[in-house]
Amino acid sequence: MTEPVGPAIARLRLHTYLRERREAQGHTASAVARKMRWSQSKLNRIENGVVTIQPIEVKALLEFYDVQDPAEVERLMDLSEISRERRWWREEKLSQEFKDFVAFESEASGLYGYFALFIPGLLQTPAYAKALSSPVIKEAVADSTGMNLTEVRRKRQETLFDRLDSSRPPVLNMAVDEAVLLRPVGGAEVMAAQLDHLLAVSKRPSVHLTVVPLELGAHGGLGGTFELLEFAGREDDDVVFIETPADDFLLTDKTKTETFRKIMDDLLSSGLSGEHATDEIARARRRLKV
């Protein structure tokens, strides 16, 4: 039985196939655009996954690319239909990279990340998140995009915990630098509640927390915070997301994401995990004395 896919994976599979098929047939993008009576920029946006493509357009492209297997044509047209489904994040005023990341995140079978400066957004309490947000950065971001970061984070958390409560929960595997646990963001009471939340969440069977100790010294994660998503489908490669105050970066190229996969694996193997991680979190909680 074929695994069901959501719109993000459907779009990724479809635009990857269309680009690779065009290249295999030896067609230039300009030649295909002329044949389809499109602008070349439209074809580029389709092949890069920036815009969706209608099933009837997929069928026409496949005819030009000499795809004759009816089952394959039907499969790709189905992917087109699925990719056009609209979810809540499409209505938010977010960067395209962040919208795509949220879409992939909602479909990932494994959510990984290394957090050098703060608690993972999916596991932040409202008070911690509010205290963490810099007024300067918040105002600058709001002025440029108008997005409600608090509401977006809440919806992402809601989606995650609904999935964690399902019969087929994703694996959540987050590595947090030890310094993050010791930094009292929002004051002792806010931080204590945040650490209590981490300890509670860590009891879920599909949630795994790793603490990267300061004594580890130099390691691959010193390059900064990143998140990595993996998917159940064999043909679906990892996706990496890097968020900065100025811009967001979404990586889908395997030659680039493999570097982050190696860093993630190294951090998970060298950090404190299981009871050792929760002991470290509990120790940081006791230091707050509230």
C-alpha cells in the first residue's frame, strides 16, 4: 500500500521529477516554456517548487516529455492535485522559506534539531517565548511581514502534539546546548516552568532530548542552530531549515543537507541522552530555587 503524502512532499516529488525528466530528455527550460506557451520564469518557479502546477498542465508536460505509462501519468497528476491543497500556514504573512518549512514539518516522520541559544520553538512555553522575543527584532519583523509569530508557534505546537498523540507519532529528537538550560530567560519562575515542561514532554515515548555539555568543547554544532526533517518515503531526502533574525534558509539539496545530518548524528552520539539528559535538565531546574 502506498504511503499517503501531504502537499509539501507531493510538491517536492513532483517538481523534482519534472526537472529531472526535462533534463533527461535533453530539453532546455526555454524550449519547454515556448512549447507550453509559458514564460521561462513560470517553468523555473514550477521546477523549484515555488508555485504549484495544475493536473492538466502536468499531463501536457508529460506528453511532451514522452512519459507513456498511464499509471505514472496518473500518479504525477495525483501529486499535482495534492500539492495544491491549502493549509493554515499558506494564509500567514511568512517568508516563503518558513511557509515551506512549516509544511514539511507537519509531514515529517522525524523532527531533529540542534539549539545553541534557546529552547526549541516547538517545546517553548508561552511565557518563555514571550521573554525570549527581542522587542527590537519583533518590531523589525512585524514591520516587514506583519506576521504573528506567537500565533504561528502556537499552531505549530498544536499540530505537533496532535501528531504525537496519534497512532503513528513522529520522532522528536532535539539536542540542546547545556548553556540554554542555565540561561534564565524571563527570570527564575519563567525558566523553571520551561524546564518543568521539558521534563514532562520528555516522558513521551517518541520524544528524545539530548543535552550537549559545555565540557564537550569544540563540536559541529558551533556553527549555529538548525533543524532537520526526515520523511517516511524512501525517495524523500532530508530538509534542513536555518532561521536568522534577518532571513530564513531552507535546504533540500542532498549534497548540502548531508553535512547537517552528520553534525546531528555526531551531536546525538556525543551528548547526554535518556536519563542523563533529564538529570541535567532537573539539575538546572534545582539551581533556580523556585
